[in-house]
Amino acid sequence: MTGFSTNWAVYSRYVGDIFGSALAAEGLFAFGLESAFLGVLLFGWHRVKPWVHLVSTIGVFLGSMFSAVWIVVANSWQQTPAGYHIVGEGLNARAEVTDFWAMVFNPSSVDRLVHTWQGSFLAGAFLVLSVHAYYLRKGRYVEISKKAFKIALVVAAVFSLSQLVSGHSSADGVAVNQPAKLAAMEGHFEKSAPADLYLLGWVDKEKQEVTGLKIPGGLSFLAHQDFKAPITGLNSFPEEDRPSQINAVFQFYHIMIAIGMMLIGLTLYASFLWWRSKLFETKWILWIFSFSVILPQIANQVGWYAAEMGRQPWVVYGHLRTSDAFSQEVSANQIVFSLIMFTVIYALLFVLFIYMVNKKIKHGPYEESSTVVNFQSF
């Protein structure tokens, strides 16, 4: 948060009234709810009644979901600003809220929030699937792992499929509100022509062409239900008003989609094996699930990369350029030093996090009995 005002002074001034409203709501309600129950969740096991611990778990969950509301609302306002007016001029201009609910329910906030929620549910479900697939492979905690695996598989199957719906709805919104971003996501350059849908490919910005596997007119059909409907291309916009890293946006967007389709296929096939009563006897599927935890994490990250890089050159779409938003007084050397420092700190925290989580997983949810549970050895 300090970096907003030190590195992004113009940006902070411009969005301060907007972000102040959203993040104040997060701090007062969401963060308060999370912090009130988190201590009981972490340290209350065997110290409070089971129903109290369950209520605390639900409280932390609801607080986290509510926190996501305000963070995504603030970010979505940068993508599709609404419910505001501009006070001042030039670099001293700032946005003020005129309609709080119009700001909250800006054109992209609901679609992006639902998509973000579903992505977080998938990340959680695949973490559970990964841990309990590991236990099943090792013959540990077999009964509880079978139950947990089945519950997580249902969650993963439901939300991997529902991501298709929210993702399509979000893409429709991008087509209307941020056509340059949509064009970058699919490498579409022609001003007003039917657009293909690429399954994979590589964008040559200089030649303005994409080489890859495509469905002719597929993007036109998804956006307008017509294979011949024209889609606004990148050449419809001045070069300074459209994303510069087109291939990066294209690749990140398609990696997200590819992983999403992989998750659908994996969960549906596992559900089929469950229906055939062969799920826990199929060794290779448990191996895949053991390492699948990384997939939704990657999909979530590259999805955000596509969304934020596709918004460029705007930090507030159509109003404030990224090049105008940073602090003029901060030198390049200071920025480099702070980036290196934070990269090292977060890298160390990440290593510590992986170590602690791995230690907890190997320890297990409870002390194992002296009786070894026999299970197929892999």
C-alpha cells in the first residue's frame, strides 16, 4: 500500500477517492471478519467445541470472499470506470465517486468477481485433491482421504465447468468495453473483419499475423453468435492506445484457457472412474492429481497477467496512462533496489511457505495408529 503513494503518486491521487471507499469497506467488514475468526481456526482445535471451530472456519471463508469483493471492485473500476466524475485537470485531476453502487457494479465487476471466486475455489479444491491423492498413493489415512478426495472432486468438477460460463460472460464484456484487449488476446489486427479463434499460436507483431491452430470465425461466433460477424481489430486503434506486448497477452490468455480445459477433462474423467468404482484403483490418475495443485495456480496468475497487460497503456482505462501515473521524483535506481529487495523477501517467504506446508502434509491431519493400513503400493 505504501508503494501506491511513493511510486505511483499521480495514480494514487487520481484513484484515491475510488479506492478509499472500496478498501475502507474491505478493512472495516471483510478484514475484521477474517481476523476475528482466524485465531480460533488456527489455534482452537481441541480447545473449543467442534461446532465453534466450524463456525470460525466458515467465518474466515466468508471474510476472504468478502475481501475479494472490494479488491476486485477496485481493480474492475480501473478496467471499466463508472459512477464518478473528474475534478481538476492534467496531472492534478482526480476521480470522485458520484454513485457508490454504480462504482461497485461497474460493467466488469460482477463477471470478474465470479471468475475470481471460481478460480480460488478451484485452487483450494485441487490442493485438497493433491494432498489426499498423495496419502492414497502412500497408503496413509485411506478412509478419510477417500472421503476428502470425493468432496474435493465434486467441487473441482462443478467449478471447472462453471468457469466456462463466467469466462465467456467476461469475454463478452471485454468485447464491448475493451475491444483492444480482446483483439490482443486473439491477435486480431484487421480493423473490421471476422476473427478466428486460436487454440494455440504465435503472434508476429511486425507482420501482423498469427501462426497456429485455429477455428475460422470462432471468435466472431463466441462474441456475436455469427461466424461472419466483424470484430474490432488492433488496427482500429492508434498504436499508442493499444497493448504493445500483444504476443505476451495472447500467450497468457491461451495458457489460462488450455489449463482450464485440462482441469475439466481431468475432473470429468476422474468422475467417470468414480462412477465405475475404479477411481482409487487407477494408479496414474492419483499420480496426476498429486501434482495437479500447480495447474489452477498457474491459470489464475496468467489470467491476471492477460487482464492487466491487455489493459495497457492505461492504468485507468481510457483516462490515465500508465506512463503518466508514476512518481516523477523516484529514480530508476530506487525502483530497481526496491524491486530486488521485495523479490528476495517474497522468494524467502515462498520457500518458507513451501517448507511448512510440505512438513504439515507429511505429518498428516492426525497421529497415525500403529496399525499400518494396507493399500496398493505404487
